[in-house]
Amino acid sequence: MKQIHVGILGFGTVGAGVAKILLENREILSSRTGFDLNLKYVADIDTETDRGIRLAEGVLTDNAQQVVRDPDTDIIVELIGGEGAAKNFILDAIAQGKHVVTANKALIAAHGNEIVAAAGEKGVDFAYEASVGGCMPIIKSLRESLVGNRIFAMKGILNGTCNYILSKITEEGSTFADALKEAQAEGFAEAEPSLDVEGFDTAHKLAILNALAYGMKINLKDIYVEGITKITPDDIAFAREFGYKVKLLAIGKDKGDAVEARIHPTMIPLSNPLSNISGSLNALTISADAVGDMMLCGHGAGKMPTGSAVVSDITDIARNIIFGKSGRLPHLSYQPESIREIPIMPVDEIETNYYFRFAAADRPGVLSKISGILGKYNISISSVHQKGRQSEGPVPIVMLTHKAKEAGVKEALKEIRGLDVVRDDPMLIRIEDTEE
């Protein structure tokens, strides 16, 4: 039985998961594939910590360069993370004619165009299923299963930390701070969680998905990003009264000559399947011409779910090696000559429905003043909820709008913020209705 030699760079959570699957399911893998996936190396600067995995003598090393340069290693698996050493090792491995697997969405979002160009020139495979959605086969679906479809839109919950926090606020009335502490205690959130809660992790994933779905170069810098730190239990409660839930949503839409790409807290109807995705789960809905609407759901992170996606990529590449068919699939779903420079639509040009919450003085004429300014900017109100005075101080006025343009909304809120009857900054949450 032919052996395919694998070298893992990084023996952290995901690296340990990949090693565990390759070792414990080695027989299952060989019986399904007809070849032997041999874990030849695992490289990490920490060779002392016990990961609970027994490696054969000589497998664990602190010399990543040795792994990359060994002529017998067929596939390099980069699980170091970050954009420095990881990028250098990947490009070096490609230069050595080795195939590469990674779960590094930040690296792909920032440098993926360069990496896939290098892999294409060298004629090697570059796979990254685990970079988006953990164990969900999102990338495989876009590159293979939906190859005959024109993708119209994608909407997804792609960060388990944010979904866990919003679920806690929704289901238990927790504050953001308390929900974050619980997420950290459960291991769903990092000690420094800004990459997750400010939406940047989700943006990395959307940048990759846009390229695969729409035939564009990977473009991270033009995606609009807004996190969940300003969401309050009051907003969650008002959303429920109107028949919505609040989720941090990644939205990518084909607009013909542009792509709409944005990350922000979003109110979605309770009838939308994404509203039922709770805890740390991820999900993505895809709308396409042939299949209609479909949804993928699963664990978006974690040792074994992410490890499973990495092993899937390793196996796909190993099959290509066995049959001499490397390069069978284009790295970014489209043939390189078909990838276009498609601009991302500026957020000021989007049109959607909106939720507004104002803290206003409890006096006559306040509602008409606010409504007058909204009308001035062509913003039509669909629903209003005004609570009476509970105590001394401002009272909340909550409005839902019909479709309006973002630029006009921003100007209207700026003017409303200047009213002497309005306290604090108005709250804005965008709405994605199912029937849109």
C-alpha cells in the first residue's frame, strides 16, 4: 500500500486534533482511500507539553524547517496561525513542490491571492476547508457540489463566540460583559476577544467565501465590519417583540457589477432557520439558481471538528497525488483567467430595513420631531414602539423602517442626535427579512 507522508506545523488545539484523527483512524482512512496516510512529523516550539497523544519516536520536532525541506514529506499542514512565520513556511513548502493544507483564515484573507498564485505556478494543491466553518463542508460545497450554480447570496453565522454571547443574552437576559465572561470560561472566547466580538474573524471568512462564490479576488479591506459589543438586552427584547432575533451575520450578495459584503449585528425573522442556530454553532445559508436555498450547520471551531476538516483536505490531496491529478480543482473555485476585479459595494449604498432605538425625553412632540427628520431623508416608518415613563430620565422609542438607503440613515441619525430631546447615541441594527 502506497504511503503519503504528512508533516504538521503547529501542535496546538487543532494540530493535536489532526494528529489524533490520523493516528486513531489510520485504518479507517486506509480502508476508504486505498493508501496509508503516514504522520511523519509534528513540529512545534513546545515539545514538552503533554497533548494526550502518543507519537512515534522522531515524529515530534521543534525544527519546522526540517519538516518543510524533507524531500519525503508530501503534504505540509500549517496550523501555526498568524501571518508571519505561517506565510513563510507555506511559501517555502510550495517552492519545494509540496502540497499545503491550512486552517488559517486570517492568512488566506490577507495573503491568499499571493499564495494561490504561487501554488498555481508550482502546480501544487493548496487546500483550506477548515478556514471557514470548522467541520462544515462550505468550501467543498462552493467549489464542487454547487459548481453548476450561480450563487445569488450567502448569509451566515460564522463565529461561535459571538453566537454564544448573543444566545446567552437572548435566552437568559445576560449582559454582554457577563455573557463574554461565560464564553471565556467555557473556552469559546479568547482572553483577548476583540478579533471575534468586533467581527474581524467573521470578515476573514466572508472574504474567502466571496472569492469562491463570485469569481473575484480575495478582498478583505473593503468589507464593512461592525461587532456586537453595543448590543444590549433591551435591543434583544425589542427584537423579540417584533418577531426577530439578533445575530452577527456575514452577508455576501451578487449585485451584478459589484458584491455586497458586510458583517454586523442583524435582526432576522424567527421564521429564518438561522434564528434557531444557538450556542457556539455556525451556519451558512446559500441561495443559488439551481438548488434554491440551502443551509449548512455545524461546529465552526474546536479540536476535533476543525481537525476533521483538515484531514478531509489531506485526504483529497493524497488522492490527487496517487492518481497524478494535482491541480484538478482551481484553488479559488474559478479558473485563474476567469477571476475578475469585482468591487465591493460601499456600505453607504446598501438598502435594507432598520431598527432604531432612541433614548428621548418624555414630552409632547418628540415623536413627531424624530419622524420628521426621518421623512426628510426618505426613511419610511413601518412600526413604532414607545414605552411610558418607568422612572425619572429618558424613555425608549423604538422604530422599524421600510427599506432605506444607508447614507440617508446615517445623515438622519446624525441630525436626530443633535436634538435637545434625545439623550445618548441612537441605536441602529440592520434587518434582513426572509422575503427580501
